[in-house]
Amino acid sequence: MHPFSPEMKQCPYPHYDRWRDESPVLWNAEMGAWLVLGYREAVSVLDDHRAFSSANSVFSPQAENVGGFPSIINTDEPRHKKLRALAAKAFTPKSIERDWAPRIQRIVDEQLDGIDAATFNVVGDLAYPLPVRMIAEIIGVESERFPQFKYWSDEIVKRIGVPAEHVANPAEFQTAIMELSTYFYQQMELRRRQPRDDLFTRLLEAEVDGERLTLAELQAFLVLLLVAGNETTTNLIGSAVRVLAEDPGLMRRLREDRSLVWNLIEESLRYEAPIQGFYRKARRDVEVGGKQVRAGDALCVLYGAGNRDQREFDCPAEFSLDRARRDHLAFGKGIHYCLGANLARIEAGIAINAVLDRFETLTLQEGYEVEWRLTPFFRGMVEYPVNYSAATRTAPAR
């Protein structure tokens, strides 16, 4: 079975466990790649960029030429380091706390102020609009463009991890890419004439090895920020709030002790990895998990499987608020560790604290069955509608 097939979406973890029991590294003929299912084996691949290339990271196991999308996510050293440095300053904990945390709080309050008097769709009302609005503001997108920005992101996500011949509704995907590219090109021309204080302008003016970014590099940068900047955080917030809704006792515990919100975030990332995995390609013959991987072989490093490895985590199928390990694989490892991990954590922390401030209880709407989005790499709910009771007590200091 293909690990990103629709049949896997409802609950992939029993499949991961069965495969890992056979071997932590297993050949998947349908995908044409080695599945890296063990935690230690995943870390060994992700940490070794000399032995494993990221050139095929997001499109398909067999991808060879990604010149049309020269993004940091599928660029190897030494150029990767130089490209990454251009955006890294915008995503440090200090810059996020200073420049963006107050805005995140305002967006959260605006979204929660606008919910229905009786129901709250965790995904549609909060988890989806918060990160897309936030990353759009960081890049420098006009507020009236936010819905269009999200549409473009959703269409691109459907393509990531799928060979071109398997893309559903390819015309819609191509239209989204053309529209987004046209928008970015127009914005480049505008900022050349009228620079602004935003990430778009800084990337446009930046130089690597004495040269400005090419049009393709700049567009790839912005597309990556658009997709990664909202998809991961949407899935994280949705999964974390779902845990609160399903365990009233845990929700009461967090309302009384807000320091545990960070435990909730880390365990949610481990338990339900927002990104289930990415590809790598062996640069040379190398042994991984007792299997001989040949130069040119593709690997699919399954973060979701590594995070449920019983050799590394006690009772990994159980959600444990007291576990809270930060060395999970949800944000990857090595030189390609997620650039926006700090932003995702801060957004999730502010959103969850606001939920705890406002709601005493959350209960999944009767008769609703959770549906998972059919996106290859990403794991997130389509919706999560809940009934709620408003909090009556003053929130404790944080």
C-alpha cells in the first residue's frame, strides 16, 4: 500500500506499526522508495545531508530536476545555507515575540469574537484563518487577498508529494500556479518601484554570492512560506484543540496550569505530526536500518511513523501530557529543520490559551465523524465542529 493513499488517511498508524515490525526500513514497490519508519533511522537520514540529497524532497520519490521550483526545501548545500539565511532572521523567537505575537493575539481575538453563539468550528473559525493571515502579513500580502491566498495554498498542497500524472484536477492546479505566479510578479514590480517594510521586499533586495535571487528562486521562496507557513500550523492547532475536546479533565488541568500548554503543543506534534514525511535520495551506497540503500535510491522518511516508534517512545499510541519531548520529528531534523517552527509554536500557544480563556467545555457535534484531508504529505482535519460552554472563571495568569 502507498503510505499517502486515501485508504491510509483515516488512521495510518496501525499500518506504520505493522510495517515497522517487519523492518524499520522497508522497500515499498508501489512508491518506488524505501520507507524509513523507525525513529533512529529517520534521524540518521535527516541529519546526514552529505549522504542524502533533498533535491526530490517534495514532488515525487523519483524527481530529478526541480529547477522550476528552486526552493530551500529541495536545495542541497552549500546554496541551501545561503538561501535559508535570507529568511531566517524573520523567524527567530525574539523577532516573533517582538514583532508578531501582538498581531497573532489580535487575529485570534478577532476570529473567536466572530464565532456562532452555539457552535465553534475549530478548523474553519480559528486553525485555518490564523496562520494564513499571519504568514500573508509577514510576506506583505494585502488583507483583501487572504481568501485567494488560501485557495492558492490549498491547490498547491494537493500537488506536493504526488507525481504529475497522478494530480487530481490538474487544470485547477495549473490555474492556481499561474495566478499565484502572476500575482507575485506584479508585486515584485511594485516593490521595485515602492519598497516596503516586509519580507517580500527584503527577499527582493537580498543577494546570495553577490547576485540577487532569480525570479524562480524568489517565487519558490514565497510559495514555500505560503504553504508551510499555514498548513502545518492549521493542522497543529486543530489536533491540539481536538485533544482538549475529547478529554474534559485534561482541559480543566490546562485551564488551571497554563505552563502545560507547551506540553500539549509538543505532544500534539508528536502524536499527530502535521507533516507525515518527506523524500530524500541517496547520494552513495549506504546502510540504513540494516538495509543496503544504493546510490540513487529514493527514501520516504515518515515522521508520523518515527514519532510512534515504540523503541523510542513509551506507549506511543497514547497521548501523554507529561511526555512533552521536543526531539520528535514533526518539524524534521538537520539542516532542513522547519524554518517556521518557532512561529508555529507561538501561534498555537496563543490560540490554545485563548480557547482555554473563553471556553469551559468543548464537545464534538453529535453525529459528526472526523474527516481527514486527502493531501499526500499533510495530516489535518477537514473540519472539527464543536458545541461549547463559555468559561465563567477568570483565566489564571500566564
